Amino acid sequence: KNQVEQSPQSLIILEGKNCTLQCNYTVSPFSNLRWYKQDTGRGPVSLTIMTFSENTKSNGRYTATLDADTKQSSLHITASQLSDSASYICVVSDMNTGFQKLVFGTGTRLLVSP
Amino acid sequence: EAQVTQNPRYLITVTGKKLTVTCSQNMNHEYMSWYRQDPGLGLRQIYYSMNVEVTDKGDVPEGYKVSRKEKRNFPLILESPSPNQTSLYFCASSLFGQRFMNTEAFFGQGTRLTVV
């Protein structure tokens, strides 16, 4: 069973609208939670990294939140643009191996429509 | 420019013909890793390396080999490729150690491999 679950699997929104993507995880203990943006056929690019003690982090129009008690995170995209069309991947760093091991969600595919 | 470079970007090969996918980083990172990405599945780790001559298996190592003779390079070797290794492959690098655990991991641009 995947330890990082994302919802929805896919989403279509109109340009200019806001949206929120969800991530639930069971990885424990963890050192940080990351959100990546992945354009089709390209490598993931980091948007935010939050440690377990942080509850929000922004990067331009992207704002990530983290609730370590409920093991939930969200990524909020404000005033969406066509270039935001991509997959967004939630990644949790698993500490059980004694060093950083990344556990990936399957991603939310976002399409921003004109 | 800080980057992770993979080659080739696209590769079509036949079953059983040995191939190597190269990965190079220019950030002096100790930690390097290979992942494969398949539809409906998250990225899964194949092998990783914590430094020169130190490698270990990830979650899906069967059918793959790696080597780490130099810090900057981490090639992925498929000795006898099979169709179930058709996938999108990514190399990644980052700093290694307790104090670097919350630093960024950089990914290559990907290699799309098709085994027929």
C-alpha cells in the first residue's frame, strides 16, 4: 500500500481560478514533506520543502500546508495559469532507514483550461 | 548552472541487448539515486549511492546494476533488458547527511526507455 496518497487523481480548472490539491501520508517518522511539479515527460522540480515543525510554506502562487498531527498536506495554487498544467507530486522523507529516503505519491494531474 | 544530466533522453532497444543510461551531476553531491516512473505508480527507487563506491538496492532493483566510481557519475546498467523494464527513468542527486536532510533533491530530465 502506498504510504503517500494524493487526491484528486486529476483536475481541470479554468485559467485564473484557484485550486487545492491534497496529500495524506502514513510515513512515520518523517523529516520533511515536499511538493514537486512535473511537466509531462520531464523531471520533477521542487516547489516547497517543509519540515515536520513547519505548517506552511509559500513559493510565489504556490502555498503548501502541513498538519503533522493528522498527517495531511495541501498545495494551494492561486490565480492559475496555463503553465501550471502539470502533475503535482507529494513526497515524504522516510526516516526509518536512518537517512533520507523519498516516498512518492502518484501525483495529481492538473489541467488549466483557457 | 546546477544540473543533473541524463543520456540518452530516448532509447528503443531489443530484449537482451545490454545498455547503459548515464547520469552526471555538477553539484558535488554525495547522494545519487535512480528511479523509474510507470503510469499509475509513484516514482520507485531502483538503486542509490551515498558516496563513491557505496551503493545499495532500492525498492525495485531486479534487472539493474549501478556503479559509482566517481562522485559526479552514476550510470544505470541493464545487462539483459526485458519489456517490463520499459519505463521513464530519472536520476536524482542531493547532499547527504543529517544536517542536509531538508535540502533539495535535483532530478534529471528523464530517459524514456522502450524494450521491444
